[in-house]
Amino acid sequence: MTDELLVVRAQLGERAALAELVERWRLPVWTYVRRMLDAERADDVSQEVWLAVVRSLPRLREPGRFAPWLFTIARRSVTDRLRAEYARAAEQAHDPGPDVAVAEDAIEAMTDRAELVAVLSGLPVLEREVLVLFYLEELSVAECAQICQVPAGTVKSRLNRARRLLREHMEGYPR
Amino acid sequence: MNEEPELSAAEMIERLEPALSPGRRARAVVALVAGLGGALFTTGLWWTEPGPLPGRTHLVFGLLTVICLAWAGYGGWLVTRRVPLFASDRVAAAWIALAACLSTSAAVAVIAGQRGSGLGVSLVVGGLLVVVALTLLVRAHARRAALLRRKRELTGEV
């Protein structure tokens, strides 16, 4: 059964179809979120993603484009979480407490905490994101552009940069 | 990376249950419809009161109208932001809204007729609300029909 059929059935109000959508896309969504955040936040943010999906599903006008729509929501949830982390870290930076040194860049700090994804975590967030969407979630450049809300050319340049950074990182990585 | 999400699919669906609960959806629709209907009814009574009213009565009518509008606003917020209304839910909600609009408009018109004041205004306002409810009903049916048509196309049914 295609995603489009499942979405249409779910939009009609069939709970079984909605459950199957969750079953089918739970792991890809979690994988994307996990590559952007650490494990604890990945579970939490995945739940937020699915809640937002369920609430917005009746308004999805193009059921055939479910995947990019889903990852747009996932990206928004991840961005919101990173932004909240960044704001919190910025506040701490102004506070002359013991955490000043580690709070210089919350996003980088979060990247560092994502130690399980050893290679990917070395990349900046924007480059890591397009790598995850393009290679791991197997979305097209156009779909990545739609999800990241940037032109396709920007996605290509981020991919090029990500590949270069990845190569440099791999070369310097102990074997 | 051999990590797995902490929640299984079944657990995830279980966590989504509150948002999908039929009771919650029904409560959201009822809050919206009853709030609007109550506001219309109270305003109708207020406008058609024969003779001058004491200040305290005006205050009570005003408060009642505000309370009803607050419920309508809360229901509207639930329906548009918090509770998903799927195609079949929208059809049911539109029928509820139409029934509520018809009965409230009729009640206000009857009261206005008996009191001999404000009949024209109550008919116009009631008529407008019924038209809005009818439009929602037609749109809800059209949306469900379009989805059913697409479902048949995708499953190859004729």
C-alpha cells in the first residue's frame, strides 16, 4: 500500500491507516531527529513531531507528497528545540557562572553531545541535515530544498560542502 | 549506529491517543457550536427585550454573551489547533453546527416575534449563520467525496 493511499485513508478518519503510517515512518523520523540531536531529545522530539503530524494531517492537501511534508514538520521541531537550547545557552553565557566556557555555541555543543553518530556529529548542523535527508532518508534535492526552505542550488552547495567536510573528517579519523 | 527509538510504534500511537480521542473531538465541536449558539441566543434575548432595562440586567446579558463567546473561542482554538478533525468528523461537525444554527435562529425568531421587536434583525443574523453552516457542510461533504474518489483511484476500485 502506497503512502498516498495510507494518508488518504487516514484523512478520511481510518485509525488503522494512521497507525500504519506511524509504524512505517516512525524509524525514519527518529533517525533524522537522532542525527540532529542526542538520544534523550530524539525520543522526546519524535513524539512532538508525531503529535504535530496528527494535528496537521487533515489539512495536508497533497497526500502524494507526505514524506517532504513529514520531514518539514520534523525539521521545524528540531529547529525549535535547537533554538530553545541556543537561547538557554546564550542566557547562561551572560550569567558569570561556571558554564560560560561551554556555552559559547549551543548548537555546536549539542553536536558534540551527539557522540554516537561519530562522523556526522563532526559536521555543522546545516550540512549534517542535508546529508541525513539526501543520503539516509533518500529524498530528492527538490524535496530537501522544500523541507529546508532554501533553493535547490543551496541544497547542492551544502551537499558539496558536507561531502568535502565528511571526506576531511574521515581522513583525519583514527582507524 | 545500532540505536533504536525508546518507544515502539504501538507505544507511540498510545501516546497520541489523547489527541485522537473521539470524546475530545466531540467536546471541542460542542464547545464551539454551543458557545456560538449561546451567544446568538443571549444577544437575541437582549436586543428584543421590550422596554428599558436596568443597568444590572444589561451587565448580566453582556457577561453571558462574553462567556458564550469565550467558549466559542476556546472551541475554535481546539478545533483548528489542537484536535484533528478528519473528513468524516468534519461532516458530523458541520451537521451539528447546522442543527444548532437552525434551532437557535428559530428560537430567537419566535421570541422576537412574540415580543414584537427585533424580528427582522434576528432573521437576518440567523439566516447568515445558517448559510455559513450550510457552506461548511457542503465543503465537508465535498472534501470527503474527493478523498473517497482518490481512495478508489488508488485502490483500483470502480
